[in-house]
Amino acid sequence: MSDLILTEINENLKIFQKKEGLTFTSDAYLLYAYMKRRPKAIAADFGSGTGVISLLSAAKRKYAQIHACEIQSEFYDIISKNIIENRLEEYIKVHNTDITKIGYEYFGKQIDVVFSNPPYMKSDSGKTNASLYKNVARHEICGTIYDFCNSAQRVLKHGGYFYCVYRPDRLTDLIDAMRNANLEPKKLTFVHAKASLGPCLALTEAKKGASSSLIITKPLIMYNDDLSYTDDLKYIYENGEFNEQYQKSR
């Protein structure tokens, strides 16, 4: 795999990434940090890419076991390589599979958590890229947000959690997809690059079969005016989780 680069990231991990694929970004790290630690839970990562969210979660022992599911065989190989590189074989099992076609039987039983950093753009919107890998990661070529949510509800046990990072301009689609799949949105956090700018990301937590009640937390502002990290972002990068203020309504 001569087209790979090795990068050191948070939690003392080293990951291989494709030079022409999407590389590790704050989207992935923020989703990892947003998810509650459940050390006895079985989780699945839908659309794993290089497996970075699974790797971060395993390194932090957020879950007992993680099933990393990726449709592109090239990325399946990279995830497998990353798991071995970081000695996390005990905690992550990788699957080269189409998540739109699986049910809970695929994992042997219903599981506790599904998380995903899915493609944000519809297949016919936005600029396409010469790299197939980037197109699949950015556009709904291999599955829409409705497919991701429907697949999550099939494999989750009642009361199981679904975590997702998404674009604010498609938030209505995400919430509609969740509720159509009996995944009730329970917590929502908007992420802003700076306080003077609108949100660039939306982090969500949904619960299968739950009653309607949504906490909208205080927004996460990432950078001060001088582009230094805010105290909230510093805390996230230092601890791999959001502070307790993000468990409350605004």
C-alpha cells in the first residue's frame, strides 16, 4: 500500500490513511468524544473509513467490543492494518460489508450502540471529486441517511443508542430519518468554528424506542478570535470527552 501515509493522532494512536482519501478531521474526533463511555457495551461503527473513531474508542476503552463496518474493500484493508498497528485486535472486529443489508443476526445479537460519521451530501449535490474514495465518503452513493438510521434500528436493542455527526443544513433530514427508524433524538449540540459564525456541525444522540424529549446543549465554540482553542475544546482534546455542561439543556 504505497499510497498510504502514517499519521500520529490523539490517544497515542498511529493510523494509516490514503493520500487521496479523506483524512482524520475534527468531525471524527468530536463524535468520538461526544459518545458516552459504556465499558460493557457492544458497539458498531457504520461507514468506518480508516476506522479512526473505532480506534479512538477502543484505545479509551469506551466499549467492550466494536464492530467496524466498511463497504470499500480498500478501507477494510486499512482498518485491519490500523488495528494491528495499534494492538487493538481484542477490541475491534472489522467487517467488509454493506450496512444497508445487515440485521442484528450479523453480530449474533442486538447490540447497545451504533455510531456513524456518514456522508453529508446527497448523491446529486455538491462538487464531485476525481477520487472515488472521497466521493463515497462525502456523498450518499452507498447509502442515504435514511439507510444508515434504518440499519441502526435493525441492529440496536430497545434502549440502544445511535450517535451521529452531521451537517446543520441537513439536520431536518437527519431527525426525520431517526424518527422514521424509531430512534428518538435525545441530545443535540451545535459546533461553531467561532462564536461569530453559524454552526458547521451538529452532534446528535438518539435512543431506540424512547419517548420524545430533546436536550439542546450549549454550543461548542472551537476557536477564539485569535484562533487559539477555547477552554471547552481544550478540555475535549485533553480528556477525550465533553465536560458535564454538555449533559444539560441551554
